[in-house]
Amino acid sequence: MQDSKSDSDGCDFSNAVNIEFKFENGLIPAIVQDAESKEVLMFAYMNEEAFRLTLETKIAHYWSRSRQSLWKKGETSGHYQHVINIFFDCDADCLLLFVRQDGGACHEGYRSCFYRSIDGEIVGEKVFDEKEVY
Amino acid sequence: MQDSKSDSDGCDFSNAVNIEFKFENGLIPAIVQDAESKEVLMFAYMNEEAFRLTLETKIAHYWSRSRQSLWKKGETSGHYQHVINIFFDCDADCLLLFVRQDGGACHEGYRSCFYRSIDGEIVGEKVFDEKEVY
């Protein structure tokens, strides 16, 4: 039961504050952090529809700028992001999601997209074979 | 000695990989995380000069889009960000900085800019009086 509990124990998003979030050219940046380890998993953008669907379903949705389409993260890979809480910054122009990540966030098979340090070292954990998933 | 040690113990940025980072309209987004607690402190943008100065000085520099000028974080407040390491994502279009934050990152006096959750609760720690600093 713990998994379903941790899903429903997040914030009640129906009480979301009536903040006018700043969508720039229709998009707001979202930082995605593992709710437990605090590892930053990825960075993406939401449009208003993706934001609304994320609040409604508690599954992270984004706007894919490359594909120019709504993107339910995990739809192809099964690696969904279960949203535990959402924070926003002082200027209300950036979101921070705490999630429980199924599998890995990165399409290259890593737990986090930020798997390389600036000196070229691979620091991230490979958690799946991207060739078998995509 | 520990503080100076933790500064110099970060990556040797002179060995930064020869990656062609993707600056979009001259800017790359940067997520800033406390190197120890892993708290996400802020989100900002760098232009190429800010990125170069950050690597050279190990003090975080950004591009202020509102002021349209180079921005050495902490120059007014004294709340510098000492860069311990830098990571980049799979698409090389977003940076993740691990920093040691002097004081608070947020101009509203909080440790982190993400001090509010979506249900309106103040979850962040107030660490200075912004009226005395700015």
C-alpha cells in the first residue's frame, strides 16, 4: 500500500493557490527533483494545459518544444513521474516538482538527465537500456 | 580551513569538456542546488560571458534578463555562490550548479527562491531581512 499512499499523500492540488504564474511565450520552466533523494532529474517546460493536467492527474505532463506537442512523461517508456508536491519561485516564473520517478528520467537510460559533470566524468546511474525502451 | 578547502576541492574547471553547450538566444538555463543539502536554491540564465566567468572565478555569474546585464550573484547582498561542481544534461542545453551559498539565494530573504508550495504554504527558511540587504 505504500506506493499508492505516497501518491495520494502529496499536496491536495485542488487547493492550489490562485497565483498568476508567468508563462513566457506560453511556457513555464519546470525543475524536476526526486522527492526522496533530492537528485535533480530533469528540466522541461509546461504550457498551461500540461500544468493543468499535472495538477489533475498528479502525473507530470510537459510541453515538448522539439515535437511541439503535449508530452505525458513516461507514455512511451512507462517511466512516469508521480508528482508529490510542487513549489514555485519568488517571481512565479519557474516551477519545482518533487516526484517519485519510475525507472529513469533520461531518454539515454540514466536516472537523471544531469549524468555528466563539466570535466566529462559520467556521474549518473544508468538504470535501463534505452535501446530496449524507445 | 574547511571553507577554503571546500572551495578548491570542486572540479578543476580548467579541464571542462569541449562540449558545445546550446545557448538559445544567447542564454542557457542554470539550476542552482545547495551542494550539501541538495535544496534547489534558484533558477537563472547564463550567457557565454557569465558561464566563462563562473568557470574562471568559481563564483556564480548570470545574465539578468530583467536588467539586461551581467550579474555577479551576491555583488549587492554579499550572498555569493561558491561553485563546487557543474553538471549538464543529455541535450547540453541546461546546467546544474552545486554551490555553497553564502546567506540566502532569494532576494526576498529566503534561503531558496522556491519557498512556497502550490497550496500556498511557506515552506522555506527566512535567513535574512531583505530590507536591510537590498
